[in-house]
Amino acid sequence: MARRFIVRNENIEESNGNIVISGDEVKHIQVLRFNVGDVVHVNDSMYKIVSMTRDTIELEYIEKAQVLGVPKTNITLYMAFLKSDKMDFVVQKAVELGVSKIVPFFSSNVIVKLDGKDRAKRKDKLQKIADEACKQCGRTDTIEVAEFLDFGIMKKDFASQEKVFFAYEASKESLRSEINEAKSKKLENIGVVIGAEGGFTPKEADELKGIENVAVVGLGERILRAETAALNLLSIVIYEMEE
């Protein structure tokens, strides 16, 4: 299998029927000693290297690549921004588990404070982590780390989901029954929302519980860390929906 590289649209240009790529993956291809005539897997297609410069590589299209590791259900993780390297860890493992999109958000109890410039830097870093996780686990799709949202805007994005699982420590509702309902209806777009280290405020929790397509579920009697709750709920939902 050819080595896969993920190149963003802003680093791709068309040229005489071929494409020319730039950016970090050019250096990566060069470090791995690929040469003119070699075949590489870029995004969702196979290409032959036509020419190389220090900063760009021209590629000739061969065919679509074989689809591997792509989940049957589109799972979006709405993840409150976590401190230190916990957010990096959650993004990496969520991609490996099979999430389709990651939407970081800021609620009242989020400890990390980022201005617009810092948000852009952190988004770029998280996207690179997601890309590397895709390549490492053999997925041939591309996972988007979305723009960071504030809580109020994040709630509105739930309209794009058929069902949203809200993990709430005070809930006694059965996760199994909610998943069985999702399976019986063959839902294709599901959200999972996880709060920050301090969870949600009572007001925020009430607002989430009041949204029509939100299912409030518990994860057992033990109180889990935010990163543990995210991976626990994702694992269960993705496993069950993939059956």
C-alpha cells in the first residue's frame, strides 16, 4: 500500500491537468526519499510524482484509492476545550475510534482562555493531530477539526444531527435504550457532547436537556474525567452503530 499524505485544499493548485502541492507534506515526502515516478496516496486518490522542487511537487492523477477504515455512521464529537495536552489526546484517540468530525467549544467551566489568534493556532495544531491519527490508523477519509464555538452557537449546530448523546453525571436514563432506538431508526448523523473538567453549569445542562434531539444519558455510577467520558461514550456509540 502506498504511503498516504493529507494535503489541505489551500495547498493544492491545478496545473495542465495535474496538481501541484505545497506545504508540510512536501517536506515529508522528500524526507521519505520519494522520487519522480513513484506513486503516492494523497487525500483520497493515487498519484504519480511528475516533478519535484524544494517547495512543491507536481502529481499526475492515477485513480481513486481504496476506501478503508471509514465509519458507517457520521459521529460528531462536541468536546469542551480541555487544559494542558488533554485536548490533543482526545482528538487523537477520537479519530482512531472512528469519529467523523470534532467540534471544540467553550462553556462556562472551561478553564482554558484563548483569543482569536490563539484559537487559530490551536485549531491548526489539533487538525495536524487529527491528520496524523488518520494516517496512523489506516483511515482513508479526512477528519475535520471545526472552528471553535462558544456554547450558545454550539447548541445551534445540533440541528445538523439526528440525535445527540449528552453525557450527564446526574442522568439515570439508559444509554442502551437510546442507542437501540438510534439503531432501529438507522440514524446516520449522531452527535456526542462532553463537558469540560468542571462539567456544565446547571443552567447550561438545562438548556441542553431542553433541545428536542438531545438524549441525556448516564455513564454509570462512577464519575469519569472529561477525557475518559469522551472516549468511553464514543467507543460505545461507534461500536454499537457499526454492528
